[in-house]
Amino acid sequence: MSLLPPDIELVAALRGGNEGTFAAVVDAWSAPMLRLARSFVSTRASAEEVVQDTWLAVVKGLDAFEGRSAFKTWVYRILVNTAKKRGVAEHRCIPWASLAPDGEDRGPTVDPARFRGAGDPYSGVWREFPAAWPTPEGTALALEVRRVIDGALDELPARQRAVIGLRDIADHSADEVCELLEITAANQRVLLHRARAVVRERLADYLEAGGKPV
């Protein structure tokens, strides 16, 4: 997939009705947008409708984009607002700051048994380093690893899934994530750390099992 042009060129092309540019943007951003929307609504079908509604709002509101933020951040802000409204309509959405269940931001992120104990001269270091990442030898392996990652992401609590989706999939900065989700910088760091730890743990288990489902 080719890289998108800088914002000034991208927005100009979209305002000019360039269908190829619009198709490229939709293709590049819709998948992570869908995952983020799913954190706010009850079904995948509902999340798909959120993404569709977001793109319609983007097209209608292009003239309102003033360039005060990155274009991608502007699009994602529309997505989050749209998803929250739909969540309210589904009687599911509560204030974002209240979404974390007890314990989501506390406790160890990785099984403590994986690390050397307090009496060890290398206390806190991995007992055994996670298995090395395999060199992809074909599409099947790449798809299987992607399946493991997707499975881990789908099982994350909503706030963790949203943060890691924005940071590591949609490539937003920490400040942008805090603004979009209305969370503090400290909370963003904790949620991202815990989400990444879960994904790494799942991958480590998968690789230690010789690439078999765990």
C-alpha cells in the first residue's frame, strides 16, 4: 500500500473530489477505525455502521477542517464522537473514565513466575527470554501470527483495546490519544503498557508452544 500524501495535499485532493485518494484513505484507515469503534458499541455490525457514518461526516465536513490538528486526528475525533453517541443509543456507553472495571489498572502485567526472584542476583530479569520471533516463511505463518495478535486484542478491556489500537495500529501520538479519549497522560501510559504486556504474553505463549494455538 502506498503512503498517503501530506495533509495539505491529501485534504486538497479530497476537497477536489479525487475518488482515488478517498479510496486510498478509506483503505488505509478503516480497519483500525473499526477496531476502535468496537470498543464503544455492542456489535461488530454496529461498529461498521459507525465507521460508515464517520466517513460520510468526513466528506460532508471537509470544508470545516482548519488544520489545527492532523487530518487523521480530526477524522478519529469524529469517529470517537460518533461511536460514543451510538453507544448511548444502545444503552451501553457510560463515561469513559468509568469504563475500567476493578483491577484493570492494577496488578502485574506479566506472570511474575517468568522473572527471577528477589534472592537472585539478577532479580526482576526474565528467567528465560521469550522465544525469538520467527522469520516469516510464507503467508500462512504471517496470517496465523496476525490471528494470535487479533485474538489478544479482542480480549482486552475496552479502554486498553482503544489505547493500543490508537497508538500501535493507528499510529497516533500519546498526546493525541489523551485528547481523543479524554484520559490523562499517566492513565494512557498505564493502559498502553498493560495492553502491550497482554499481547506480548500471548505471543510468547504461542511461540513457546511451537506455533500451535494456546
